[in-house]
Amino acid sequence: MSLPTPAAAHVALVTGASGGIGEELARELARRGHEVVLVARSRDRLEALAAELPVPAHVVVADLSDAAARAGLPAELERRGLVVDVLVNNAGSSTLGPVSRSDADAELRMVALDVGAVVDLCSRFVPGMVARGRGAVLNVASTAAFQPLPGQAAYGASKAFVLSYSRSLVAELRGSGVTATVLCPGPVDTGFGEAAGFDRDDFEKALPRPMWVAARDVARAGVAGLDAGRAVVVPGAVNRVGAVLAARAPQGLLARVLATAHPGLR
């Protein structure tokens, strides 16, 4: 198995743990006996989750789109006497609409979170894992990573980056005692779409119900795939087929077709 054996003060650090997939990933790792560090911006939600978990849970309030906040994490965990054995890069956001009407600051904040935080935290915590010869990294991307996504261009490109980065990380870590997996969920009912600006009805019409997978099932698939040493995990049979077809389709044609249907371009 690829997940390190749970040990006191050796933790699974889960970003974006205040709700949705991140919360369920923390629950699943705790269920498997891993002490967790919960990172997000909402202290109240993190503390409520920490109180429910059957393992020691440590709350760190941080905005991971902020480079200074990310840079302070290793020192904060060292101060608490905690060692990161499992890194879960789940925090993410999306914008909505065409590039021609985009807000540059909002786009760059999203890229800082969806891409910058993944690279930054891997660079800060993977070296220690390799030095110890034990560890695991789970990066959360999306089925959007397999295709262009007009209407969410920067989001789709960010997730494509995470997929490519994670595949490279898998190869680099082979034989080191550290493993990496990229989790690519399709639509999940977490409020993510509404936060991005989607109308709920439009969101559900654009993404047929068979594509939807519950956050708990996504988390269980991700952690199970990480434990099994799988490089890429796509929860849901329909999403797995869709990811393969999207990756093999002519990308220019696919982008034009998707542009006609994306709610963000109406």
C-alpha cells in the first residue's frame, strides 16, 4: 500500500477542508486513522469539522492564494511538532465567463490558488517526504483537465496543469518511497458551481445527472486510489469514459462544440 502507516504527530495536511470534497477527504483519511491538519479560510467550519473527527485534528486558517500564507505553513507545523506524511492539495476556485469580459485580478487569484498553491506546497513538503522515504501526495484536478473549457478558460487550463504536473511527479517519485496521485472529479454537488457564478439550473442542464458523483464517493475513490498507488483517478464510470473521449477528440473541434453549450458564454 502507498499511504504511510498512521503515526502520532505525523499528519495528513488537507487544503480546502472547510467543505465539499476537501471535508470528505479529511473525513476519509481520519477514518483510516490519520491525524489531520485542516487548512482553509473559515475557522468556524474547520473547528466544527475538527470536533467531529475520531483523530487529533489541527486547524490552520490560511488563504492559500496568498504566497506569504503558503510560505508560513511549514514553520507553523514545525512549531506544533507535526510532520506531514500526506499532502492533499484540494483547495480551488473557478471564475466564469469569456476572457473578453474577465477581471484580471480575479483570474490571477484563481490561478494562484489552483496552480500556485499546488506547486508551492509540493515544493515545500515533498522534499521532507523523500528524505524520510515515506509519504503520499494527492492533487485534486478535474475532468476539465482533459479538454479545453471555453467559458472557464483559466480554470480548465489550471486543472490541465495540475494533471500534467502530477503525472510528472508520479514518475519523479518512483522508487523514493513517496507516491503521488491526481484526482479528477466531474461535477459534484458542493456549491462550487454556484460560487463560480453558475445558475444552478443551467449548471445541471449542461452537466447531465449521470456525470454527478457525491463528494463522499469522490473522496473515497481518491484516497483508495492514492493507497493503491494509482496515478490518475476519475470517479464515476460516465466521467471515465468522457475523459478518455475528450482527451482523444480533435481539441479545436471540441472547443468549438463546447463553446456553443457552456452557460458562461450565453
